Amino acid sequence: MQSLWDDREAADFIARYGERWGEPLALRVYTSRLIGRDDTLVLHGGGNTSVKAEVPDRFGEPRAVLFVKGSGWNLADIEPEGLPGLDLAYLRRLRALDALSDEDMVNELRTHLLDARSPNPSIETLLHAFLPHRFVDHSHADAILALTNRENGEQLVRDALGNGGLVLPYVMPGFPLALQVAAAVEQRPEAEGVLLMHHGLFTFGDTARESYERHIELVARAESRIQAAAAADGES
């Protein structure tokens, strides 16, 4: 697997969307499509992406906003409208709660959208919000799942990712998972990504390109590990 980032294409997205939506969201749309158009990374349009940005509110005052993939949108052809904005400061306050049911979490997300007409934000919105990084990418890459779903999957993915990736046990998407990932990343701030067993991969970075290319690099390591295992099986 190789990076498909192209400076000219990135500039085209900034020219197309930047004036209305801002450069961070324009580049978020670009790399979301790069991920979504690779069917070895996503399952039926799945996965999700986000970006954190400052945008002026109705009174012209800056507000920290999380733009995250909305339900019903396909990453392969997502538009800025498919990444609803939410009040990031409020979402981060939720981390102090002891518990939050899925029903209550969905309500908190919907009531803190910037635009009531927006689609429902991803069920993994709080995971994106609790991470400190500006850009976050999530996929269900075939190579990652091919390793995690084997009998010795945890060791295989640890060997494949090396020190660049954290490996965590499977937890259903929702509030507990967001807490788990945030705590793990705080303990290993140098990590380039988090792999959730039997689920998928999250990567992050300060720029759209950094987060995307970290994603491609970690998936490529998983692919190389699969190829090495196949070669060893053929020799035995």
C-alpha cells in the first residue's frame, strides 16, 4: 500500500472548498476520499475521519469545533456537509463523567451540533473529540483485520506495527471506548496510531497528510507481515 497524496489535488480541494469551509476542512475532505476510495481500507463506505478547527460563531467570536463524519455519508465521495460540526469544548467536558449510555451520548451529540440540519455524527465522535490531535483517521483495513482475527493475532499486530502503534482490546464503540483510547494515547503520546483488536485502526496527526500517511504506513506494515507469514508457510 502506498500514499496517494498529491500536492496538486490537495491544492484543488483547497481552491474548491477553502473559501467557504476553511483549509483544514477542505483537506479533511480530500484525505477522507483517499481512504474511502480504497476498498481494502473501508467496508461498504465505513470508517470515519475528523478534524478540529476554530471557526467564528454567530457573533464573530472563535469557537473550537470538531468536524466528524456523519451517518449516511460515504467517505469515497464525502462533501463538507458530510462532516457535521460540534462544540468541541463541550464534548471534551463529557470525559469527566463516570458513565454515559449510548442513548444519552447520542442526545448530547445531537444537541451540540452547530447546525440542527446536520446528519447524526459518528458513534465514535467522542473518541475523536478526546484525542488531542487535529486530524484523526479511522478505517477497517483488510490487512489489519486479517492479522487480528488469527489465533495469535495480538502478537502478530504488535510485531507488524512495532513501536509506532498501540494495540488495545476490542471494546464496543461508544463512551467506554473513547475513554480507553484517550487514556492509552496520553500514556504514549509519541504513538502514531491505535489498533483496536477485531475492529480497525486509528491514526492521527497535526496535518491531514501526516495522519493519512501514518495510516497508510501502518497498514503497509500489516500487509508486509501477512506476506512474510505466507512465505514462511510456503517454505514449511
